[in-house]
Amino acid sequence: MRFARAKRILRLKTIDSCFQDLKDSRLVEDTFTVDEVSDMLDGLQVVVRGEVDTELLNMAHTNVLLLRQLFSQAEKFYLRLQCDISELENRELLEQVAEFEKADFKSGSKTNQEGSRPKLAPLNEGGVSELLNKEIGRLQEENDKLKGRLRTLESQAMSALDERFKAERALKDLQGVQGEQQLAVHSQEISSLEDTVASLQAEFQKSLSAKEASQRDLQDNLVSAKHDLLRVQEQLALAEKELDRKFQETAAYRNMKEILSKKNDQIKDLRRRLQKYESDD
């Protein structure tokens, strides 16, 4: 709406400038003849008509491009959009849009209001698309959780490695002053840290495998749903053919066909008689 309002204001300024140019360039005398006034008005009509025609054409093309974007996005989610042309001339809705535009552009600070403005709810999709979108949303949430967990595991692994390096340095420092017993204790701590890192890596691999399995299941469900849709369409086509065949076998259809055949024969006979009379004349 802001874009359309800016274009409209710009075009109105252009029309105002057309009238102002006429005043500045032609209205330089006190009196004019009828022919001169008519000539000025005709010239002004041509200019204003061109400006209005250009604006209306540009508005129509802009709406087409906007609808093309919406349709392209809808095709990605297998949506079927429908429009009611009669609603475009609904005076009540048009007045509501006008009131909304007045209220929206009344305040000067529009940037601060955009954060608190409510967002439109998504379209209510049904059938397989709705289930797939919900499943995609759930997988995205799980993916975000796995990413967060991965970051946690990485930080834990880095902490474990830092502790390992510290333990190794401490072990090297203690090798010269402590005996074999203290060396065995530090070696055990290092082994424990290594086991912890290995356990964290195995847990991460398990989570990643589960995510890949769920994505494969989702793809299989999508393929199955498409196959079911094609099978139902094929069954509908066979049912329509069977219905046509049964209708052609009914007595009413045969009687109608005989009547049409008789009428065609009568028409042919009348044409022959007419040609005969014309030749005799």
C-alpha cells in the first residue's frame, strides 16, 4: 500500500504540473477566443489522458507481477489458489481498505510501528500438504535442537580436550618428582577423558543417524501420497468411461439415435426433392 500510495502521489504531481505548464505557457493574455480555449483544452486532454493511461497500465502490470510471485510461491507447496473477482468491487471491503490506509499513514513514524503490527496467519492447507508442512516444521525444530546439542557437545569436547592437554602437561611435570603410582593415576584420568570424548561422539552420530532416517521416511510418505493420488485419478477416469458406456447401452440412447437417423434421412430426402424442383424450374 505504501508503494502504491507513493506512485499515486507521484502521478498526481505530474498531472498538476501539466495544468501548471498550461497556465504558465498559454494563459498569458487577458482574453481568449473560443477556438483558442478549445485548442488549449484539447492539448491538455491529450497530456492528461496519456498520464492516466500510463499509470493505469503500470498499475495493472504491477498487480500481474505481484500475483505471479504469489502463484510461484504457492506452486512450491502444491497449493491451489482461487480468487473471487466479484469481491474486487465490494464497496464495504474497499471502504475498510481506505480506512486502513488512512489510519496507517496518519502517523509519521511508520518504522517503529512495524515491529508491533500483527502478522497474517498462514493459509489453512488441507490433506497431504498440511501433514507434510507439519512434519517439515517438526523436523526443522528437531534439526535446530540437534544443532544446539551439537554446539554443546563440541564445547564439551573442547573442554575435555583442554583438560586432557592440561593433564598431559601436569603429568609431564610430575614425572620427574612422583613415582609410578601417581603416574598410573594420571594415566587413568586421561583414559577416562578419552572415553568421555568417544561417548560424546557416538551419541552425536546416533542423533544424526536418527535425523537422516526421519527425513527418508518423510520422502517415502510423500512419494506414496503422490502414487495414491495418481491411482485415484486413474480410477475416476475408468469410472467415467464405464458410465458413458452404460449410458450408450440404455434404451433411451438407442431410441434417440434412431430418431436422429430418421430425421437425417428425411432431411436428405427433402434436399433431393428441393434440388429436383430447382432443376425443373
